[in-house]
Amino acid sequence: MASPSPSSTPPKAEEKESSAQQSNAQPEAMARSSSTKDPPPAPSWFTPKRLLIIFCVINMINYVDRGAIASNGVNGSARSCDDKGICTSGSGIQGEFHLTNFEDGLLSSAFMVGLLVASPIFASLAKSHNPFRLIGVGLSVWTLAAAGCGSAFSFWFIAICRMLVGVGEASFISLAAPFIDDNAPVSQKTAWLAMFYMCIPSGVALGYVYGGFVGGHFNWRYAFWGEALLMLPFAVFGFVVKPLQLKGFAHVESKKALTSVETVSAVNDDSEASKVDGHILVGRDGISADDLNTPCKSVGICNIRNQFSRFAKDMKVLLVDKVYVINVLGYIAYNFVIGAYSYWGPKAGYNIYHMKSADMMFGGVTIVCGILGTISGGFILDRMSATISHAFILLSGATFLGAIFCFLAFCLRSLYGFIVLFAVGELLVFATQAPVNYVCLHCVKPSLRPLSMAISTVSIHIFGDVPSSPLVGVLQDHVNNWRETALILTSILFLAAGIWFIGVFLHSVDKFNDESESQVSANTVANRKPLLDGNEEESPREV
């Protein structure tokens, strides 16, 4: 009996190999057919520059609201009585609802709660829903909540509306930066981010003026109604315009066509998958095939479970990324100082240098230096060739030099010397805004960018500016010396510079072009042209 040759294959093995080839060929054929029948949607009518302008205006309105509610015209003052028994009626929100200072402060806390809770939620929903539509939903909530603030009839009603304003803003801050990063010219990515974040100081400053004017000449309620009217066109715009797609996310139109392809791939490759709205999505950041086979009592429970599972896996990826963690830790220390500066700066300046208009001085320096510093930081990083290591060099260097100037400013006895050195220090410190967000966007794969921005925002507030103001107040109560308190606070900037300096030596990879986790077929990714490529039509190309 002849023995089989080494090259011969048993029948069962041949059957398995044949079935494997057929199963692998099916997804490829289906992918080719799906890319032919369902090409990626053509880009919307607006160009990248128009997208930047629209997002900058929306960001400006967001921060105008923050400045307006803090202005004297809108926030107002409580009813007060002097020693002779002569009382003056209150004004603004605080006067109309007879709020204590504690209740007045709760309005800011309510906004922050909505913002911090909703930011990760919107970032996670971007995996299963079109991010551009999510921005439209968030802006709609923002518009209705702002109008509700103007129509408030009690303290708790306006507190709930302020919380919903934070929820609406959360969708935008988590998703806008990735869109800008996708569509900015390669040589100007950081500069575009700088122009976007420049709207923060300028928006707050404009809000002070806007709130003071409207509240002083009309009524504080009109300020909120005016904001709602300004935001309304952009909320509608988010629904009527053809939605853009973020890099690293599947086209909504192609999900249905790719479902069968991805299901076969999940079985053959034992890859991870997630089931969203009845569709199975494949990717390293999704849910495993075994999880999908676990029985659920209802589709809703399955979707919730999959969302939580995917969120947990994404969070694990972020927390083990040394570059991301170092960047956020430095940002927390940085924001700890900036938050305390914005709250205690005028009072410290008044007590140290006996300024008559400390509010105007600190506000003016912060506005000018915030705008110039933010834009300069973006352009400088682009000139250096925008990379993660260069961003860390700029972050550590600018923060270290800014800390030196601010520290020396508080050491001087001369008011004019203080103003000059403090202005230079703030100019350098604000140059970090674009680079730090550039690192958040480029140290993670494209589909994690919304969550990266959301967790960064949550972290810098929870551990940064939120606790810094009361902690600095406790320090001042203990030392009873504003100069010493300011110097101790400023020294934390050296800590931020040191943390960012560690990032220079970390192995960093720019993952902006990492499409390996994309939840689309390989052919679809290969055929896709850049988003918003002018006004040209996007069509699939043959490979």
C-alpha cells in the first residue's frame, strides 16, 4: 500500500481550506460590490475654511454665554441694606430670584456637571452615530436650554437649564476639534486649532461686554434669548447639511451594506465586533464576537451593554497610553494655575499692588495675551514641523519660561514692572493651547479622538480649575499674604513644564493616519479621498 506523499493533503483538510478560501473570498467580493453600489457620500458644499469659520463662530457663542452669565449685567447683585436700614433692590439673576452667593455659585456648578457628564457620552455615541449629527443634537439642546434660561421662573428651573447648556456644549467640544484636524491643511493643522481655541478668551471677554450692555439697557433675560437666536441657525445647519464623516469612522450609508461582510470577517478572523442599531461593526475597539453571541433580554439592553463594553475598552487604551497620560497630567497642573488666576487674580492684584481697576487690568491682559499667545503657539509648532515630540518641546519650554516671568512679576514691588512681566508670562503660557490639544488628537487612533478630547476636558476641570479656587482660598486663609500665595500658585507651572518635558523622551507615534481600526472594509478605506476636498465631488477610485 503506497504511503501518501508529504505534499498530499487529507480530504478533510482540503475541505476546510476550500471553505476558508470561499469564506474569505465572499467578504472581498461583497466589499467590492458594496463600494461600487454604495460609494462614500459626496462632501458638503462648504470648504475646509468655511468649516473652520462656522466652528469658530459656534465656539465663540459658547464662551460668550459663559462670559455673559458672569457679567454684572446678567448675574447682577443681591438685595442689600446698610446700617441705617436703607435697602437697595437687587439686580439680574441674583436679585430677581433672591439668591445667596452659594446659590449663585451653584449655577456655575450645574453647567459644569452637565458638561463633564455629557462629554464622554457624546464621544462614545460617535462610534454608533454620525458625529456631525450629534453636534446638531447638542446645539439644539443648547439653544432650547439658553432660551429656557431667559424664560426661567425660579432658581431650580434656571439651574436645570444651565445644566442642559453644559450638555449641549459637551457635544461640540468633544467632536469639533477632530473635524478641524481632519480638514486642516497638513502644514497648518496646529494653526487652525489655535484659531479655534482663540475663541475661548475672546468669547468670554465679548460675553462680559454683551451681558453688561444687554442687562444694563434692557433686561438680563434678553441676553439669553439673544444667544439662543444666534445659535439656532447652526443647530438647524447640523441637521439639514449633508453630514461629514470623521476619519476612522464608517460611513452611515455604508453600514448596512458592510454588515454581512463584517459578520463573516468576525467569524473567520475571530476579531472584535459591536452591534449598534441592529448592525454588527468590526474593529479592534469594538465588542468581541463572543460577546455578541451572549443572549440578551432585549435589543436595548444589548446596545447599552455593548456601549459600556466599548467605552471600557477605549478607556483602557487611553489610560495605558503613556504619551496621552503625560500630556493630560501636564494639562491638569497647567489648568490648576490658570483657573485660580482667573478667579483670584484681580483680588490678589488689588491687595498686592493696590490697583483701583484690577478687574480691567487682569481682564485686558488675559484677553490680549490669550489671543496672541494661542495663535502664536499654533503657528510656531507648524513652523517647527508639527510632531508630538516637537509639541512637548514647545509645551515644556513655553510653560517654563512663562512660569519664570509670572513668578518674577509677583516678586516685583513696582506695578508697571509687574504688568510688563506678567503680560510676557501669560503670552508664553497661552502658547500651549494649540500644542496640547494637537497631542490629544494625534497620540491616539482616529476613532478615539472624540473620547480623547472628552476625557481631557473632564480631567482638567475635575482635577484642575474646579478644585484650585477653593484650595488657593484655603492657602490664603492660612498664610494671609497674597504675594506669597500667588508665588506658591505660580510655582505649580514649573511642575506642569516638568511633566511635559518627560513627554519629549517618550516614544511617540503620530496615529492620525492609522486606519487599522477603521470599521470599514479595506477597499472602502483605500478608495476614500480626503474629506472636504474643496467643492469637488468625491467618487470611488479603482485600486
